[in-house]
Amino acid sequence: MNILVLNCGSSSVKYKLFNMEEKKVMAQGGVEKVGLKGSFLKLTLEDGQKVVLEGEILEHQTAIEYILGVLTSEKYGCIKSLEEINAVGHRVVHGGEKFNSSVLITEDVLHKIEECIEIAPLHNPPNLSGINAITELIPGVPQVAVFDTAFHQTMPDYAYMYGIPYSLYQKYAIRRYGFHGTSHRYVSHRVCEILGIPYESPRMITCHIGNGGSITAIKDGKSVDTSMGFTPVEGLLMGTRSGDVDAGVVSFIMDKEMIGSAGISTLLNKHSGVMGVSGVSSDMRELSAAIEKGNERAKLALRMYNYRIKKYIGSYMAALGGVDILVFTGGVGENNTVVRSEVCKDLEFMGIELDEEKNAQTRGEEAVISSENAKVKIVVVPTDEEFMIASDTMEQLQK
């Protein structure tokens, strides 16, 4: 079975084509700058070579049409016709309280995703554009929606509710939803496979940290708390997002700077976080280079970034009554040895003890990096959200 996975962002479309029998990636790539000047499709060939194809790509349907054309092309293709695509799985960011698992897309499902646009205005519209494009370009092919929020629908009410009038929750569904759910679900299952233990038995904390980041507490195989909230701006300090901030600060800035809701949203989402504090970059490599040159604000940004992660780990250990497994994933979690080391430092009293030698040697690969006798297993697990989406898609078809 060949399954195409699509991840449509506001100005990008990422794709992977899987042969699920062989668990093999047949093709992968993405279109960048959709609707902007200088748009292009970048694909990775089987030998790892990157190819860039430039073209005017004004909207998502054109982008997906371009992708399908490349998949069936003589020069770069891996299938002879679109009939060889058996199903399409879509990453959909927000399912609200309507979806607690992946679903086969029907008219009713489409309407419910549309109803969630109000709480995810930046994310759900491009996700819907991808679904509609496939309906137009490959009519009749089964499509499955895999929601970022679904994994976190097992949180208890005392964890997901905010301390605001209950009537506002009833009226606008304002609550913690959490994101990166597909990644947290993948790595939590995968780490149990690596360690050879049943999924439901350990208490886990999974750290998906990168330019965006979130931490999830998992007990009995279920998400019981997560750091992102009503939107992805809550929680950790991120590349350009502020993370946790006093609500009073928000209204204070709006008054002093004389900006409205759109302005404050842009400030907290696009101009804050590591970039806002350092004044250098949201990219950890550029931040590290600035630190090496003695940039004090860059040092401060990294200390804040690491401290926020450590603080959430500690709070989730309290929520779980202890922890058995700590997982690092995401671009920073998988590759940045310094961040992992600083986050785990001084947590030995909690049973978290890093093997510094193993940690220093681990970049972008599965590895247990805790000390031999540590009570908590610390494991690096590269995430694979696309494979999780493909697996969910196949499972829905088999139902």
C-alpha cells in the first residue's frame, strides 16, 4: 500500500510517499514560499541528493499538483500514475474537542475541521486547502485526518481548564489543547519498543524541543498534561514564541505600545522567544556562535531556554508521582548535546543522571544516554510524525 502524507502550512507543503508493506520512504520533499516570490519545490532523491525545482506556485492546489507531477515524472518520479497512491494522510493541527483520534475524512469531518478554524485561524485553513486539493486532483482516493491535538484529549479537566469564568469555556471552548501530539505519541511508543517494555506501564516525560517545543507527561499510555495550551504560544521558551508569560504583561504591552490583538499576537509568536531575548536569531547554531563570541544576551536566552525545559520536567515528575523514562526529540532534542546536558544537570536527586560520554556521541539517532545505574532511563528518539500519519491512515483504511 502506497500512502502519501501531506503537511500543509501557511506557505509550505511538505510530503512523503510511503510503501507501507516495506515501511520504506519512496519519495520526500516540500514546496516552500507558496504564494510568495521565489517559490520552489525541493526534493530528496534516493541517494540523498537534493534537487531544487523553481516555479511560480501561487496556492496550495498548485503546490500539490506540482508534487504529484514530480512523483509521476520520468526524471524524478517513483510511480507511473496517480492510481498507485492508495490513500492520503493529512496533518491537521487542530481538532478541538471534536476528535480524539485520526479519522477517515467525510463531509461531516470537513465541516467539523472548519468549525475549528476559529481557534486555529493560522493552521486549519491551509490543512483544509490540502484536503480540498487532493479531492480535486485525485478524486475518490481515501483521505485521513491526523490531528496534532488528538493525543492530548485524554488530559483530565483539572489539567486542561484555565482559571477563567467557566462560562467562557462553555461559550468559546477556551482550554488547554496541546500540540505536537503525533510526535509525542510516536516517540512514547517507540521508546517502549527500544527498551522492550509494555507501553502502558512506564511514567514518561517526552520533550519535543526545537524552534517550537512542548513537553508532555504520559501515564498509563495516555497524555495527562502538556505544556502548550489553547494555542502553541504557551509553555516553553521557543525560537520566536514567548512561552509562558503573565497575562498582565500582555495587556500592559498593548496599552504602552498602543497595539491591538493582531499586533500582540505577532509580537508573542514571531518576535519573542530566543530571538527576542538574544536579538541574534531563533536558530540554535547561530545562537551558539554568538555565545562563543561572548554575546551576553545570547547566553541569557540559552539559559532561559534550558531552565524552562528543566522546570517543566520537574513539575511533570510531581504530576506523575515520579518518572521512569525521559525522552528527547525534535531538532534540538535530537541533536543538541549541550541543551540535553544542561537540562539534566542537578536532577540526579530525581534519578535523572546523564552519561556525558554517551550524550556527547549522540546526534540524530536512537540512543539510551542515561548512566548505567540511573533510576530514570534517558533516551534520544528521532521523531517520525510522517510515518505515524501514514500508519494511522493505513489503520483507518483497514477498519
